[in-house]
Amino acid sequence: MGALLQFVGDWGHALAAVLFAALGIFLLRRRGEAPEPRLLAAALLLTSCWALYVSFGGVSKPLSGIGECIRNAAWLLAIYVMLRRGPVGRAGPTGAVTPVYLVIAGLLLIQTVIDLIGQQLSPFSDLYHALVTCSAILRMMTAIGSILLVHHLYTAWPSRERGGVALLLGSLAAMWTYDLSLYAVSWFAPHRVNELYALRGLLMALVAPVIAIGMRKDMAGRLRLSRTITFQSLSIVAVGLYVGVLAAAAVLIELIAGPYARVVEIGAVFFTAVTALVLLPSPRLRALWKVQVAKHFFQHRYDYRTEWMRFGDTIGRPGEDAAPLGQRVAKAVADITDSPAAILFLRDDHGGLSFETHWNWAGDMPDTDMIGPVTVTQLEKTGWIVDLAKPKGGDGTLILPSWLLEDGRIWALVPLIHYGRMIGALLLARPPIDRRLDWEDFDMLRAAGRQAATHISEAQGQRALDDAQRFDEFNRRFAFIIHDVKNLVSQLSLLSRNAERHADNPDFRADMVLTLRESVGKMNDMLARLSQHNKARAEEPRPMALIAMLKQVARTRARLHPVHVSGDAPPALADPVRFEQIVTHLLQNAIDASVPDSPVDLRLSADATHAIVEVVDRGTGMSAEYIRRDLFKPFSSSKAAGFGLGAFEARTLAQAMGGRIEVESKPGVGSRFTLRLPLAPRTDDKEKAA
């Protein structure tokens, strides 16, 4: 053994001795405990003594083998007491396995006798070599028997309480598995065993903390094997076994092939390397390995926490480059069962399911893209997850389309049910390892299907809400346009009545033509406003002189009703189109509320911060309750033929420009509507700010 291996072996066993001694002393300091902890403490201390002796003297010293037998006997006694006094013994008799313990105890006794006899013989004698070989065989038998007893105790232990003993028994199984490998190599290739003897100390040093964690009931209950770590660890172990098999094969080749050993070894290494490169990247082999690990190392097929987090991350993946929701839903459900592809169907207007999208589906799509209403109704009532690997009649009275049963790529049908209504279904492709669905698959897919249905329903509801909002906005704008048309109709009706009396007047005819031209222009403007509703935004307010716009609006109405304009104000921040609409609405309402010869006043003024436009009439007036409750409410009007939108639109437009409308009115006296718009910043103010 080289100096490096000697150093690793000595200090590894020394570290193991310290850890086992500390753990044994810790258990002995507990008081009032049952005998089991005392026996465990004794086994830990004896293991510490054995490791310390090996550290000082090496494995070739006379008492190292005897110390190992004592160590093994102490651990076997401890697990036997756990068997008899623990939940297994309280549940029923354990006499059937007791002879196995006795047989292994006999093997340990024979090993001890052989070790004592071997110390009296010459290392070069044939009898000595025979005893060494016999001792290696007995130790292998002891290790195998001990592993079987550990496995029996673990499987017999109640499943709900295994967490408290799993780490302890797993550590013992690791210890005896290493011993089995050690003595197997020492029997087949004695000259290659030094490395394993040196590394055994490090293994025992790693085992001690695991045993300590297993003995802490509160900590052991919180520890759970990670599937990812287990899969990776077992993969590493498999690689180690692969290397071990190669080493064993090399030893056998050297013993058998003779002078051709080198050529045979190179050929064997080449063959195994190529085989590994071909098989290891295979998705089918990887899926099979995952299935076997989940089947034999875990109680459940799925790691529910991991699967649920992955499901949520896949569906809720943000970003502009994220796939559409339908594809994310298909992928999220398919990933649960390792299905390589999926197809999403959604409910159509006829009550059936129609093709929506797919994820990763290779080749041609199914011959038809429809699942009939009858099948949908049955799935909606039952909520069945359909296993298409079953015989065609395996789902009772469920009527499935023929194309669904004949397409060999389809593995399962998962209904997407939201509050009792089936909104869609997913067809999952067969996973790399084709298998039958079991109860755990059904439960997992049913829960995932409901969650996916919730996401799809929410998205459909949001789309419907967006469409409704667009229609609502369009209808609102259309209602404003209709209100403006009503005002033009009123203006043209008054014009037609006056034409009967003043048709011969040239001035009247000129005004009539001008009014008709302006009315046509306004109607064209309204159509333009309606058509550009969803294409352009209103202009931002800009400085403008309000008096010019007031006079222009007054002129359009002055031919039909007396309108007086007075006052002035500095430029205000306003959009000319919206400002004209506000004044037109307020002025028309004032004219409608006034008698024919009663003038309406448009008064312009300003205070320190706002330009003020007042529309004053001496008409019927309004009550305070009507102003508070109904004036600015859409579709509420005091006029028989009114739409109730003029005041509402005027206030909305004013607020959009940063202004407001105030109202004063008394029944029988009249009304005053006051529009306040912010003044534009003065040029000298801007220069000072700059």
C-alpha cells in the first residue's frame, strides 16, 4: 500500500472512530430510555474501538478481524432487539426470522475462531492461505445475511413509521454492502484490494453523521429523499458499478486470456464504451431508469410538489416570447406523464370539441379534428380519464370516435372540466416507456386537467370581457354621435319650419344654404369621429383663444335663436374639437330649455388659474335633486325626445382636458353652466422657468 493510501486509510478510520465515539457517548448520556438506545450506543462505541484499532495498527494486525466480528455482532444484536421490541414485534411473532440471526451469529463465531487459529500459523503455509480464503467467504456470507436482515426489518416496519429508522438501516446496509464488495474483490483479486481497505475508513466517517440524523426523531421525520438527488446519486452508483464490472472483467481476462489479455481488454473496453455511448443518451433508457427509481425507492410515482411547481411555471410563463396559452397548457399536462406531445381540443358552438392547437406533435395530425357532442356529454358527466391502451370496451358505455381508438400514437384523453362544464380535452402521446395508467396517474391528471381548465376559462372570459369593453366603448361613442345627430335634426327641423314663412327672403335663403352646408360638414365630421374611434387618440390640449370658437358656435345658432357672446380671456389649454363639442351641447340644451325669444348668453372670463365659459339661459330651470342625481347620468333626460347624453358627454370631454363643469339652476328662473379650463402658461413664465 502506497504512502498516500496509507495516509487516507489511517486518518479515515481515525475520523470514523471519533465520530462513532461521540455519537455513542451522546446516547449513553440519555437517562430513562429503553434498552434499544443502550444497545445502539454499545454498537457505536464498539465500532469506534474497531476503527481506532485499524487506524493505529492497520488491517493486517491480529485483532482487526476479531474487532470487525465484534462490531458486526453488536449491530446484529441491536437490530434484533429493535425487531423484537419495536412495532414489528408488537404486531405479531417474529420467530421465523430468529434462526437467520442465529446462523449469522454462528458465522461470526467461526470467523473469530479462524482468525485466532490463523494468527498461530505461518503466513507462507498452505493452511494459512486456505483459512484466509475461508474467512473471506464467511465474511461475504455474513455481509449478505446482514443485508437481508436489514431489508427484512425495514419492510416489516410500519410504513408510516419507517422515516424514523430509514437512515439508520440504510447506513448499516451501506456498511455491509461495502464489506461484501471488499471481500469479493479480495477473493477474486487479492492484489487489488488495498484501495478498498483504505477507503473503508472514509465510508464509515460518512456513515456516522447519517446514523446521527436517523436517531434524531424530529430531524429524521423532516428529511425526505429528493427524487432528483436520488436519480443522480443512483446514476453515479451505476457508473461506479459499470467501472467495477470493467475492472473485474479485466482481472478475469488477465487470468484466462494469458498472452492475449491486452488485446481482449482493449476490445472489451471498446465494446462497452460504444454500447454506453449508444444507450445512455436514449430518452427511452432515461425514462425507464426514472420509472424504476420511482417504483422501487418512493412510495408514490410523482413528486407532487415538484410537478405542481413545474406545472404552474409552464402555464404562467411570462414574457413576450412565451408560447400561446393553449400550447403551454398542453405542454404542462404532457410533462407530468413524460408524454412527448399533446393536442388540445376546445368546446365549439355545436357542443362538441374542435382542434385548437398542439404541442410538439410530430407527423400528420389525426384524420379528424372533432369529438362529438355525445362523447363530450358522457365525459362531462363522468369526468373519466380515458386510457386508450385498454380494450375498446374497457370504458363501459363511453362512446369514443373510431379515429381516437385507431391512432396508435394517442395514449390518454384528459377532459378539462371547469365547475362541472367540460371546456376542452387533451390528447396525450404515448411516453417513451409505454405503460398502463394507474390510480395515481388518474388522480394527478384529473387535478391537472381541472387547473388547466381554470386557466383556459379565465383566458376565454378575459377575451370576452375585452370584446365587451370594445363594444361598450363603440356604443358609447355611437350614442354621442346619435345625440349630435339629434341636435342637427332639431336645427334642420326649425330651419324647415322657418322656410315656409321666409322662403321668398333672399337673406334667409343665403342663411339656409350656409346652415345646410355647415350641417353636412358636421355630419361628415361625426362619421369621421366614429370611424377613427379605435385608430387614433384625441389631440392633447394646446393653447387656444376661446372667444373665436364661442363666436363661431354662436353664429351657427344665432340664425335660429338669439345668442349673445361677451367677455374675453387669455388662451386656455384645450382641444378645439372637444371644446366645440362641449359648447355646442351646453348651448343646444340652453336653447331647448328657453322660449323662442329668450336669448342665451355665452360669457367668457378668467380667474388666476382658469378660463371660465358661462352658458346662461332663462328657461325652465332644474331642481337641485335632479342636478345631483340625474343631470350627468347617461340616458337620463328631462326632455321627452332627449337621449340624456349631452351633459354627460360635455362633462367627460371637459375632464379629459383637465377641466370641470359646474351647474347652478332654479326651476322657473333658468340655469347657468360654467366650464372651467386651465389657462395656458404665459411665454414669460416659460422663459423664467428656462
